[in-house]
Amino acid sequence: MTTTYVQPTEIADRVTTEGWAIAKNRLDADEIHSARTLIAAHFQAGKGVLLNGAKVQPAAAHFVPGLAWLYAHPQIIEVARAALGTRDIAFTGHSDAHQGFTLGWHKDSGSEALEDPLCGYFGESPETLFQGPPEVVKVGIYLQESTSINCLRVDPGSHLRPHLQPVRPTEVLMEAGDVVVFDVRITHAGATAPYPDSPELDALRERISAFVTFGQSGERTRHFSQANMRRQQRQLGLSGEAVMTTDGGHAALLASQDVLVWEEN
Ligand SMILES: O=C(O)CCC(=O)C(=O)O
């Protein structure tokens, strides 16, 4: 299945029905270069955590020096607002940076398949969670061209069903500078790890991406945000206070664009 692009005005419709959409040309070449350089330098310095051989920085807006702007970029906020169909949005506190990351099919809402009957971060039953338009969306910023080897995969429509078995696996093929926005309930997967000495491994090691999650301001998003922040803190081995006192500057940038910042409340 091939990837299709949508106009900005179609983003809300597409995310509501299919669970995901691509927004073209949101970052310029200098911004992509800066973000790649800052994330690569951070991991090169031995920072972040190792996850299945990949380098991961949870709460990257706080912890990757100089990168806060990316998570509060006006174009990223515009895409989140378009997907959520409202200006009244909140930053959930989730911001990741990845290098060399691979991950199988999963949902960012948590799921029954992860032995969580209340579907993870929302604390709701599947009967209520997998209904209705998106309330929490993740923006994926891939800092290189996305190809069949290194791309995100999504299962369109799976934000409205609890099970994890993909029905229509679809490659998300993008240019650097495009961003993808998806409902956190959608079933998705990262790049697939090839066999040990595959020539594709080099491309995967150079795969650098960033993710940030916003929701409609409201109780469901707040619940997601609190549970998700607890997970980030566990990954970091930090207490809540330690995360909140490290200020990357993103909170001020977000607040200046009228985005609510839960972690400050
Ligand atoms: O690496 C990717 O393309 C996907 C990452 C992902 O699925 C996640 O962070 O939840």
C-alpha cells in the first residue's frame, strides 16, 4: 500500500477516519540539520538510555540541550491543532528523541495485549476507548527521508479497534521536513530490524527521529498525560521533581502559543 498526502484542511478528517496523516514541508533544511546534529551529539556524549540497542531520550524537550524549540515549533503545533480540530490543546509532557530505534506493532495508548485490561494510559475499558474522534495525537518528526527500510508503519483505522494484529499495514513514506500525525490509539510499528549483518543496518543506525504528544485540553488528556509522564520518569530513573526542574525552555515557548502545559500545573 502506498502513502498519500493530504492538504492541511483535510488533516482532521483523515486522522478521525484513518487515524493518521502526513503534513508536508513543515521543517526547513536548516531546522532538520540542527535537530539531527543536536540529537546525534547528545547520544554521542553517552546521554539517554539504551533500549534494545537503540538510543532513546525520554523527555527530550527537557534533556537534549538546545532542542526545546523543536517540540514547540509553530508548524508542529499547527499540525497537532489541525488533527485535534481545536486550538484548545495541551502538551502532555511526552517528548522523545530516538536514534537507531526499531519497534514492533503496538499502540501508544497502551493496550489489552500488554496485559492491561484498562488500556494503559487512559485507564478506560476498550469499549469506551476505541470510539470517537482523536483526543490525543503524536507528531512524528523523522529527520531523514523515510524509505521502505526505515519508515514508520501504520494500520489505518486501527485507532477504532483494540486488537494489535495489523489489517492493512501501510508504509509512511515521507521527505525530510514532512511530519506525520497519528492518533495514539492507532496500531503502528517502527523500522524492522534486519538480520545481523544486513547492509540495511547502517541506514537504521542513522535513523534519527523525534516525537511529541498533544491532546485536547480535558480530563482524558490529563489522565493520559499523568500516566505517560510516570512511564517516562521510570525510563529515566528519575523522580517527578527532577524532570520538572530541568527546564529546556519548551514550556515558555508552548505557553507563548497558548498551548497548555500540564507538567507545570
Ligand atoms: O520509530 C518509529 O518509527 C516509531 C516509534 C514508535 O512507535 C513510538 O515511539 O511509539
